[in-house]
Amino acid sequence: MADSHGLKNIMEDLVFEKLEEIMTKLASCQCENCKMDSAAYALNHLPPKYVVSDRGELISRTQYMDKGQYEMDVTMAVINGVSKVMEHPRHDD
Ligand SMILES: [Zn+2]
């Protein structure tokens, strides 16, 4: 998925890390559709955070993760996204 060089939005990683945990907590549908819809919603409500993906990634990411406020923002955005998708899933079961 990630290129060896180039820009990477680490928000995507943060959102996907939280996604499974929150979907499990909220007992939401965990099909691929609902996962992607929830992730898209969350990412649309978070500012992108780009790092250079060769060698910059780990360092920037560690610094980034130290800041608890972002973790809270990501958690809230994912909770909102999962909740929205639970209300209006793109399938009927
Ligand atoms: Zn689903």
C-alpha cells in the first residue's frame, strides 16, 4: 500500500488503528463497506498530516503520537464516523 518514497497521510494509519477497536466497542457491522465508509467519514473530518514516507515516517509518527490531543481528535472522529455508518449503512442487513 505505501510507496517507498513519497508523501503519506499518517492520519490514515491512525484512523485505521482506532477503527477496529471502536467498531468492536460499538458493536457495529465490520464488513468492508462499513469500515471504508467509517474511515472516509473520519478522515474527512480530520486535518491531513503528511510525512515523507521514506525514513521520515517513523520519526514523525512517534512525535505525532506523543501529542495526546490528536489521539483524542482521531478517536472522536472515528466514533462519529462509525455511528453515522451504523445509522445509515450502505446495505440492508
Ligand atoms: Zn456493513
